[in-house]
Amino acid sequence: AVWANEAWGSYWNWDPKETWAFITWTVFAIYFHTRTNTNLEGVNSALVASMGFLIIWICYFGVNLLGIGLHSYGSFTLN
């Protein structure tokens, strides 16, 4: 965040890659919560883990293929 503030003048810019990375971290925080809570173990944590796996694929491929935002260096160009 400190580097982003120095480079772009803001700590958070709602860039697609930043936003999807935040969503990924949030889903896996929920996953760790379901794994440590005895009432939510089992099927609930497996569903959250599966959802997290799909979100990682969206974050990695979807955002990179769109190539929009401050992190455009990660995009694929079709020339």
C-alpha cells in the first residue's frame, strides 16, 4: 500500500487486479474461519475452498486477459 501511494498517489484505486486480489484474500479468510470453527467444518469449508479455487482462476486469467487498469503490464496483447 505504501508503494502504491508513492507510485500512483493513492493507497487503493479500485483497479480490477487489486479488487479481485482482495476478494480472493477475503474468501480464503472465510475458508480458514470455517476450518477452525467446529460448527462449520466439513461440507461448508469444502464449498468455500471450491469457490476460492474458482476465484483464483478468475483473478489470474480473467483479469490478465482483459488487461484493463493500472496493472496492464500483466495483459496479453493480440498483435
